[in-house]
Amino acid sequence: MMEEKYDDTFLARWLANELTEAEKTRFEASAEYQDYVQIIENADLLQPPSFYKEEVFQSIQKKQQKRVSKTRKLSTTVWYAAAAVVVFFIGFSYLYFTAETTIKTGYGNQQIVTLPDGSEAILNAKSSVVYNEDSWENERKIYLEGEAYFKVKKGEKFTVITNSGSVEVLGTEFNVFATDAIFEVKCHEGKVKVTSKDHVSTILTQGNAFTFINGETHTWTFNIKDSTWRDGESNFKEIPLYSVITSLQNQYEIRFITDNIDTTQRFTGSFSHKNLKLALRTVFVPMEISYTFKDEKVIVLKKAK
């Protein structure tokens, strides 16, 4: 039986989760597998942003110029060489991304970020963006966690990348809200192409919106003249209550105890950023949920009797 070849390209494909099931099965049954896993666990202490990993390894693969031509079992020397390759991949991603510009907002804060071409990203509370100023002229690409409103100058393709999907535009205004479970895009001006993480794509024009929630997609319309979080009022349409609760926590720096309610039920409505008690009433009274202050920063939620 021919021995498997685990060269640098194979390892990059493994780290990028691009092996076939057969390749993965054979590799996991090999004597070297646990050694590689241990190296990755140690190298992961560098903690590069998780949602960049696939792109890093795709970039590495494109740069592969030679493949190892000999097939033989790893000797001690080859083992250390292979280990160095894996650690190099992780170290490369760490160094690459520490060169990026990262901007974050705190509880209840908003911030306008002016990008290298004059485009703007307005961040909502507890959100962050990452971009590379050096490569911006060739590739307008920005990574988002949380929520932001974008005003994009006309030019080459502008891409917003999140854990849940991406948005591509040439020049327009749109809002993106993204968590691991929810991806929502509202087009306020122009046209945008939206692609969810399961590769469902759609084109949105002014007043159109798209949501991807727990694997389900939905398109709908909204009034572009309605108040938004930029005006001090968060709006929701058929959004799981746990996401609304997170938004309340981000705006008011509070914490909810939700053990006695169903946080997956959907909420349609809004809340003010300027008055906590008013915000609590407008969200929880229509949902028939009672709220009690355990202390100044902790609120207990229960199903109203």
C-alpha cells in the first residue's frame, strides 16, 4: 500500500477544511495526525481572528510554487520540517492580521470610521471593523462583527465580510447587522449584492432588506425614512428575542437573566437608546414578559402571569 504524502499543500488544505472525506479519514488514522493536532493547539495561542482563517490559507495555497515529489514516511527530520511549515502558516496569519487596522466600540457608543477612500462605516455599540489601509487601493475589503451603516464612495468593488455572509457594492448606503446566527442587510440607497454563508445570494435595491437567521432566508421591504439606531432607536422585524436582548445589553451595559423565558420567539418593534425603562416596556410588555431589577445592572425576565 502506498504511503500517504503530507506535504505543505496538503497541510494547508487540512487547516482550511478542504480535504475530501476520504483524505480526512486516512489522515486522521495516520500516526502523524495527533502530532499535527498538538502543534496546531499550541500555535493557536497566537489567536488570529477566526473568520480570517479560510482566506489566509487560500492565499497561502495560491502561493504554493512547488509540490514535494517524493513519497515516504516522515522521518524525524521531515517531521520537524513539517512542523515548522504548520507553525509558519499560523505565524504568517498572526503577523498578517496584526498589521490590520481594528476599530471597536464600547457599550452604548457609536463611532464614525473614515476609510482610506473617503467611504464611511458608522459603528453601532459593541461592534468592530478591520481593514488593511495598505491594500485598500487595490481591494476595498472590510471585516465586520456587530452592526454598521456604510456610506460607500463610488469606485472598485467594496466588500463587507462577516461570519454569516458578505455584501458587495460599487457605491451606495446600506446597513449590516451580523452575528454568528443572524445576518441582516438593509439597502438605503443604490444596489447591493448579498451572499449568506450558505451561499444564498440576492440583489437588494433601495428599501429592500434581507435576513438569514439559523439557516432560513427572507427578503422584505422597509421605509428608508424610519428612525434607525443612528437616530437613537433600534428597529427589528421578526428577529429572535435573544438578539434584541443582546442589543439592549450593548446599548445600556446591563445584563439579563433569561432562564424563565423563550428567547427564540420573534420580536417586531423598536426600542429607544435614551431611556432604559421605556425601552424595557416597549420590548417586553408586548411579549407578555415581566422584568425585575435584581440590582442596578441585572434584570430578571419572566413570563407574565
